[in-house]
Amino acid sequence: MDLNHLLYQQQVAILRKSEETPARCSAGFDLVRHYQRRIDRLREDLGATGWPEWCAAGPGMLA
């Protein structure tokens, strides 16, 4: 699976998780976290970073 497809699948999982009822939230398997691990691993294999070079601070550090 390429990076764009993994990112797409993660976004779909995020949207579906936000629509879950509290009873289904305890299902056990966290698909969002699963995709994040796969994305991180693929980025590392490709030598890509999660953020552009001009944004060295990362998320939450932009002001």
C-alpha cells in the first residue's frame, strides 16, 4: 500500500471512530493507531519525515 492510500484509510478510520457509539468504542482494536504505525514505518523506510523541513517544530508548535 502506498503512503497516500494509508493516509486516506487512516482518515476514514478517524471519521468512523468519531461516529461510534460508546458501546462500540471498547471493541479492542484501534484501527486509527494501526494505520498510524504503518504510516510511520513506511515514512521511515522511504526516508521521509512527518513534517516538511521548514516546519521543524512539528505539530502543536506552530504559533
